[in-house]
Amino acid sequence: MKISLRVEIFKEEDTYVALSPELNVSSFGETIEDAKRSIREALEAFIEESERMGTLEAILEESGFSKVNDSWTSRKPIAEEAVALTL
């Protein structure tokens, strides 16, 4: 099975934080490469545990993924925009 998803990396003080927004899984590292390795491990653990519990397909579908053959792909926005609100 193949799952394609997005990972965002942010710098927070001296730490790099990696986030997979579709699955709401995050991790961190001292370097960008550490954060990438760490998020991969966290995602693999999340997916393996979800498979073990029998909930992976439901989680992926609820998160907007679609399945074609043995591949799951996250939905792609047709537009993306930053919005600032004044409250």
C-alpha cells in the first residue's frame, strides 16, 4: 500500500517541527533532516497502529483521502490563500 501526503516543517526557536496536516500527526528534530526522519517514523507508527486496530481506511476516508488500486492520495485544493482576520 502507498499513501501520499503532505508534510510541513516549521522552525520554532531552536527546534524544527514537522506536521502532516491531513492526519494531524507531528514530530520534531534539531535539524530539518531530523524532523523529516522523525515525522516519517511517527507517521509509520500511526499507520501501523491504525491498521492493527482495523481503522486505517476509515481514518483515511474521513481525512479526505481517496483510494485508487493500492494507493491512497490526499485531496488537493483547487485554491490556497492566507486570510487575516481582525476581531
